[in-house]
Amino acid sequence: MGTSVDGGEAERNDGQTFTDAGEQSHRWTRRRVLFWTLGLLPLSAGAGWSAFEWFDERKKARDSAARLTQDAAWHAFDGTLGESPLLGGVLKAARIHAPAQLLAACWFMQVGKWDLALEYLEGAAIRQSPEALLLRNLVERQPRVSQWRHAFFDAWQSLGRPDFRQSTLLPSPLQWSHLMADTWSPWDATHESRRLPLVVLNPELARARQDEVGGLVHASDSLPILMALREHLFAYEEQDPLRPGLLPAVDERIGQLAGSSPRTLQLALIPFLTGSLLSQPFSHGELETLENLVTLSEWKQPSSEQFFMEMLGHFEALPAPGHHAWSAATLAQGVSLGVWLYHRARASKAHLNDEDRRWLGRLLWVAGARLREQHSCQEVEQGLRLQMLGSEWMEHSPSRDDCITVWVDVGRWQKSLLQAAYYRWPLASLQEESCEPRARDELTWMRTFAEKIPLP
């Protein structure tokens, strides 16, 4: 029996350890520790793997709940969640996923089941969140008022205008791709007079029926519908058969309706710019033509609000008709023509002498003024781009400073709207209500969130 002595202790081969006084110690031999460790290793490895699998399953469940919640949110935005099998999945996911709890609460608010909404808002995961606090405030206010947007705005204001830009509970806002999906099924059941507005929303409908849609284009008497379709087609790649298949017919019909003397700058710019490249400099003759065009006193007719109301009638059978009408009204603004003018002007800079550059700068300023007279954010922003370039080339600092001031204001209004995360709240009535005041005067709508003025 071999022994060893170290620090007054002797190790025996049976694994017991004694001190010099003969008292038993609890210190283990290296060999015994080694054997014990080797025996425990499979157990610990098994336990570790089980824990890994458990965490992995929890992560998969959370990821699945997150995807389901966002998919369901699209239907909450357009008011169709109650008809979707996703609703049951959301209610189940609400047990483990906080955003699903919030979405469930929003859905029950939408259908007027306020008690159930409050139950979900009392869930431990979201009870103290600013989002839940706002919704509880909204539950108290909305039944007493006729409009959701005013109840929401007052609730947001009363809570000190909380910042929801980084919210992890709110879903992404409604996407155009989801709205376009609503346009596929009704085609055969839609009256012929309403089919072209559907193509405005989703030109893909024309891919398998270009001849039929071409006939609808030639029969149309609505310049804003044709302008909206043109804007959508113009966004397609030049190589896409849909663009060369329909865009010339649209331009031809717009030209027939506008006549030889278009009454708006928007209509006049179509034949002026069509066929040119964005990188193509203006010739001296084109500048003379542009001089005459910018004397037109209006950018477009009718107003975005008038066209919105017209389109609302066409889309009443679709989910979220206000959003569809807003999309069409936005396209009919024809802002791509301002973009085209801007890029051709920039391409001309190196080819102009100082006098002609100042001349073009003045023309850009006047064209930008026509856009800035409109009430939509994208029209005003494009007008400001034209005017800032124009004032730079005219070397007129006061006008450039004015543009910068307005640009900063618009940015501040946008920031405040984002702070409220207005378009991320999955309440169909709230979102639908916002479309008409935006079509009437989007800048005033945005400004309300930044300043103490009444909400439209």
C-alpha cells in the first residue's frame, strides 16, 4: 500500500485521507476526483444538451409567434383579421409573446369588446408599457367620441407625447404589397367601369390582359386615373413588357384629353420630357419651351382630395378602401415629372454658361413653386428640391434660406408623426380615418403632431 506525505497528511489507496492526528478528512484523492468527474461527465453533457434544446425550442416558439403576429397585423390594419384563421393563432401566441398581447387588445378594441381589450392590456408583459398605457387611455376616450383619430391624438397628448419610434410591441406599418393582394380576386366580378382603377393600384392585373386594359385606357376620360397609372408604369424597368406595352397608350390618351394647350404644368411636362433620358442636358430650344410651360398657374387638377373621394367610391368593395384611394391619389400627383426635370437640369449644368444657368435656375424655381402650392408631403418636398437648386444657380441666398427653413419644418413635422408611430397602431378604423384628412392637406395633418393646433 503506497502512501505519500504532503503538508502533514497521508493519502491511502482506499481513498480516505487522515491527518497526522489520525482524524478523518473530507479531502479526496486526485484519482478519486478523476473517476468521479468521468462518471459525471455524461450526465452533465446530457443535462446541458437538454437545456440547449429547451432554449432552442423557446426561441423557435418566440420567432414563430413574432412572424404570426406581424402577418396577422396586416389583416388588423385592413380590418379583415376577424375573417382570418390567424386570429386564433394571435390569441394563442399572446400567452408567450408581448406584441401578440398588444395586437389582441387592439383587435378587441376595433370590434368594440372593450372589456376583453382591457384584459389583454393587463397582461404582465405589457401592463406598464407606454403602448398599453396609451391604449387604456384610448379605451376610456374612444366610446365617447365619433372619431378614432381625435381620441388617439388626445390620449397621446395627455401622456406627454411618448416616443414610440423604437417600440418593440408595435408591428410594422401597413405595406402596399398587402393592399395589392386585395385587388386580384375581384376582377371578374368588377364592373368594367371600375377595372381601370384596379389596374392603377396593381398594374400586374394587366400582364395577362394587356389588350383589354389597353381598350380601357383608350376609353377613359379621367386624366387623374391615367396619370396615376402612368406613374405606376413608369416605375417598372424599361425591359419589363408591361411598361412598353401600356405606357405609350397611356401617354397617347393623356395627350388626346389634354389637347394642344394643357391647362396644368403636370400635363404639359409629359410631352416635353417623354423620350428624353434623365442624364440628357437641356438644349437652348428646350429652355425656351420650358419658359412658356412654367407660366401655367397650376401643377395639377383636380385636387388630391377630390380625386381621393372619387376613388373611394371605386374601391368601396375592397378592404381598407381609404388606403387604396390614398394610394391612387398619391400616384396621381405625378411627382416623377418633377424628379425628371430635376435630374435633367443637373445634367445640364456643365453645358450651360453663367447666364443660361441662371435662366434655368429661375425656371426651376417657378416650377418648384407650382409643386409647393400643393398640400402633399411628396409634392412639397420635390418642389423644394427644384427651388433649392434654382436658388443656388440664381445665386439668390434669401430664396435658398426660405427653402431650407421650410425643409427643416417639414422634417420636424415628419419626426413628430414618427414619434407617435401613428401608422404602426393596428387599428383599422384609426388608419382609415387618417386617409381623408391626409388627402385634403397632408402638411397640416403632419404639422398637428408637432405643434399645438387642432387635429383635422
